[in-house]
Amino acid sequence: MIKHEPDKDVIEKIIFLFNKKKYLEALDLSDKIINKYPNSILINNILGVIHTELKNYTFAKNLFIKVINLNPKYNDGYYNLANIYNKIGEEDNAIKNYERVIELDKGYYKAYNNLGNIFRKRNLNKKALEYYILTLNINPNYIRGFYNLAGVLQHFILDEKNKYINKFFLYLLENRTIVRPNAIATNVINGLFLNTNLKDNFSLIENINFPKNLNKIIEGLNENKLLLQFMKVCPIPNYYFEKNFIKIRNEILNQIYNLNFKKIYLNFLVALSAQCFLNEYVYSETNEEIFKVNKINERIKNNINTKKINELEILILSCYSPLHSFDWSSKIDPSNELKETFILQYEDYNEEKEYTKKIKSISEINDSISIKVKNQYEENPYPRWTNLGLSIEPRHIKEVIEDINLNVDIKKINFSKNVEILIAGCGTGQHAITTASKYKNAEIFALDLSFNSLAYAKRKAKELKCENINFFQGDLLSLKKVNKKFDIIESVGVLHHMADPLIGWATLTNCLKKDGLMLIGLYSEKARGNIANVRKTINNLKIKTTKKNIINFRKDIFEKNNPQWETIKHSPDFYSTSGVRDLLFHIQEHRFTIDIIRKKMKKLGLVFLGFEDTYVLERFKKNYDNNEDLYNLDTWIEFEKKNPRIFSGMYQFWCKKI
């Protein structure tokens, strides 16, 4: 009998070399074995996988075809062949082979996942969502499936019931590193309305018998795990939620003020306390509420040395002000029920205060606008956040850049072995930590004006075990004092807040290595026209930037229903104090057009390499299928004229020195 397969130990040796990414050694050994076993399904399949990694796609394709001819029921062969077709752009053939895999094995979850990827690439997001859900129902531990699900949820609006989606929303919101909660917030809200009884609970609040219904309402909300988790991870960008939370908060305050301590309030109050803390107490308050909060505060002060303080008293106050703002908070030994709230509102705050003492400064700040901007972010570090979308694993810089599809020959760029990246204006750390997770062998230098923002960033970096970031305080105008050149500089949402953005941009350009790349984010004049009008109104009314004024002006926007301001209400930034201040009350704001950006780049000796935002790029490609159009700014000007809100999140683009 002819033996068609080599011994198991030989196969394991090749797989070991492959897993160690020693592809050429694995290839050499496989080539020797295939001469002895030309019809080995395993060796031919492994050879195909090795050639796939080496990007010898035609060779790999022929090997996989040979494999499935040798065994028409070998589903790994069909799966690998489908992957090759996908890589070479033959998506219809890829779909056909993935479907064949599923015919042979309905539990082959990676085939469903990859079908989802193809449909997502084709902007068939609803179909992609269905396949990601199938993937995760088969393997709920498949982390890449959750990343893909999170990706499609950012560009698709859930508009019908789905019995599976809420459990996946819950997983995404509980996980610290898959997605920013505000990126999927609209769909979480839709999932709550479509797939839970939340509307029924909220409808009881609008009833004239609301106070009598309070316990029933709280019981229903406590059963809604997705809602409670959602409240703990991001400001919920929806006024309907806000109105109802304000009413519930007020009625629970009334009950606790009157010493009616119902245990059922506890779980909901922990979540509401987190929501109010994350939105920086942006909800409006009545004079009666302020009176009752002060009375409960006095009650706690008087009873601080006794056992008479009820944990619900502490929780309700934390729904109106952070615990660290009460002078008695240091004397509280929190119970298990209060521990979560104390960590969020007291311990984290004290940890950040310690960090502010240790962060190094590169220089004093002398520019008058920089000083004002610094003061704004010392008062209101922006944004306050919990979870973040990080890379599954860091990759080599050239792999990352190739995925962005920039108009640059990566082979001609010599990056440092240990890549040095500057994040100019890192704020509370989202940008710096995301970048740090993306690149292999990278050292991140994160600079910001605000000590309090940097302290927040440093605490979150520690929490997420991100150890390759060095945080510094200072003005980017002083970067020449650092005397360092960087492989990559990223500055998003920063230059347009400077006295002269061109001077700031020139400073960054001088810090860029010869072959270095730069990512810049600037406000769009067209996309922010509505915001410019609101800012003009604020200036005309001479409204001073105080928390009380911000909250009152925001309340007016909701109550007056001016159609010109309608889009403002849909901005996630409109649902936190620092967000509203950054959006409408910022001390300094410049806006740009694509043509102005082009002129600025020419002046600085920079060349445009491409836009960053994948959603914007997908929309663009629907209208312009010529690859060269991606790098033609005249075409982009034409595209923005037809889609004036397309850059509502900023122009984010890459450039390099000519």
C-alpha cells in the first residue's frame, strides 16, 4: 500500500517553523518532503499556506486547487483557496469557496467571518452583520469576530429586531479594548429600544402617576443589563434618555431626602452615578434639587462618625457631584456595593493628582492662546472615556502603512528599527494609546498642554498595560527644545486651536525625519458651518464660559428646537460638559477648506498622501472608482461640494516632505 502522507512529527516540525514565521525554512523542508509525497494533501496544503504568507498567490492558488482535487471534501483546502481569491480580488470565487466550506462544515466559523468581511467591503453592511452574528453564535470566544462586528456597527444603522445582537453589544461594552462605546452608541440605543422593554419602562415616567410607578420602573431598568453597562461606559448621546434619567434622578433624590431607602435603587444608582460622572454632570438641576442635595450632604457630615449614613445617600449625591468633591469622602470606608463608584469618582481622581506632580515639562508656555487653551483643558480634560478600540496585535510599521493605502512607495522609506512616534496634542490619551497598540517596536512621545489631561492619559495607559508611551507636558511650539526627529508625527484636532496653525504645522514638519510620515486632523469649514453659527451666537450674546452657562445654553438648544441647530444635538460631544465646551465654547477655532490645506502644504514643502477615515474613503469610492482619484485633491473638493457634511469628524490626512 502506497503511503500518501509523511509521519506526524514531520508535519509538526513544518507547522512549528511556520508558527515561528520562519517561512523560508518551512518552505525548504516542505519542498523536500513533497518530492517523496507528491499527493500529500497535508503537505500541499501547508505549502499553499506558506506561499500565501510569501505573497506567491498564483503558486498558492494552484496548490489549493490541487488539494481539493485530491480530496473534494477537504474543507481547509476550500477555505484557503477562498482566502487566495479574496487576496487577488476575485471576490465572487472567494464567496463560492467559502460557501462550499460551510456546506461541508456548518460550524466553520472563520468562513462565515470572511464572508462578512467581503460583504462589508462591498458596503452590504446588513448582510455582513448577519454573517458576523453567525460567526459569534458558533464561536463566542472569537475575538476577531467581535472586532469585525464592532467595525460594521459603526457604518450601519440597526432598524429591526434582532434576538442575538444585544448579548454581543453587552460583550463589546464590557470589553476594555475592542471599540470606543460612543462609536457604536447609536446602535446600542436602537438595540435597547428594539429588543428590550425599555420604551415601556420610560413610558411609565411620562405618566401622571410617575412617582407611584418609580419602584416598578427601577425594577425594570435593573433587569436591563445592557442599559446599565451602557450607562457605565460612555455619555449616552440621546436626549430622550437624558430627560428620563433627570426625572428618575430627581424622584430618587426626593425619596432619599425623605429617608425612604429602598434597596432596589442601589444597582440603578451605581449606573446613573457613573453616567453623570462620565457626562461631567451636564444634566440641568432645579433649585429644589440643589437644596435637597445640600441637606443630604449636611446629614452625612453630621453622621460621618456614626453608622447612620445610608449608602444610598452617598450614591444619590454622586449623581450630582463627584465623590472627590465632598470633604467627607476620605472618611468613608466603601462597602462592596459602593466600591465601583468610589474607584471611579475618588480613587482614580487621587491617582491622577499624584501623576500631575510627576509629569515632566519640556518648557514653560509663553504663547497667550496656548495658555488659554491649556487652562480650558485643565478645567475640563477632554474627553473623559473608559473603553477604547485597540489593535488585536501590534504590526510592523510598513504593514500598517500599506493597509492605509497611501500614495507612497513604502519600500523606499527607511524607518528606524525602533520607530519613534510623536503624538502632538494627546489630550486624555485615546490617540496615543491607540497608536501605541498599532505599531510593533514603537516608542511613543505624547505631548499635551494640560497636566490634568496627561494625568488621565497616564492612568488609562497603566490600566490598559500600555507601557511604550512617554508623556510630556508642553507647547508643541517648543518642540525644537526636545532636539529629536520622529519617524511618524500624528496631530489630530490640535493645530486648529492654535493662534497660527501654520506656525504649529511648520514646527511639526521640522521635527519629521527625511522619510517620515505625518497624520494631520483639521476642522472643515463646510462640515462645521452649523457649529460656526452657534459659536457666533454665543459670542454675540457674550456668554461667559462657565459650567452653569454651558449647561443653560445647552438646555436652551434642546428646548427652543431651532432647526438650524438640530445637527448639534446629534453630536456625541453635546452630551458631556467638556464635549460641549470643546464643540461650542472653545477659546480658539480655525476652520479649513481642502484648497487652503493644499496651499499650506505647498508652503511647508509637504505632499498629500491620502485621507485616513475608512468610512469617508468608502463613500468616496462609490463615486470615483479610479485609484488615482484617491490622491487628487481637486476630485476631493468636488466630492465635498456634493457631500458638505462628509468631513464632520475633521479632515484626517497623511502627508510627507517632498
